Amino acid sequence: IGFGLPLDRWLRGDCSLTDLLRDRRTLEREHIDATGLTRMLDRHRSGALRVGHGLYLLAAYEVYLRYLEESAA
């Protein structure tokens, strides 16, 4: 039996994952539309969108990319 994480609520407050998604390194990735991601984060935080799970997946991918970059160095 699993349980659901309250990602929408967590990513609306002060959270290191949203800081990671707003970080310059993240926003400069070629697969990221920086304006779109910033707008999505703002709209999610205001409650206009519920995209916590998608933001979590994007943050997890960014953590993975940074791990790969640091491992290659």
C-alpha cells in the first residue's frame, strides 16, 4: 500500500526544489523554456495551477543532470 505525497502543497511554500528550478543553471538548459518554467512556478505558487507532480519530476531530473555533470568532472 502506497501513499500520495502532498507535492502541490509542498511546492507552494518555501522549498529547496523550487529554488533549484529557479536557479540559473536550470533555466539555462537547452530543453527548458525559462520564461515558461518561471511562469508555471509562479502560477502554481499562486494556486492558479496544480502541477506539483510535474515540477517534482523536473526537479528530480535536474538533480540527476547535476549529478552526471559532477561525476564527469
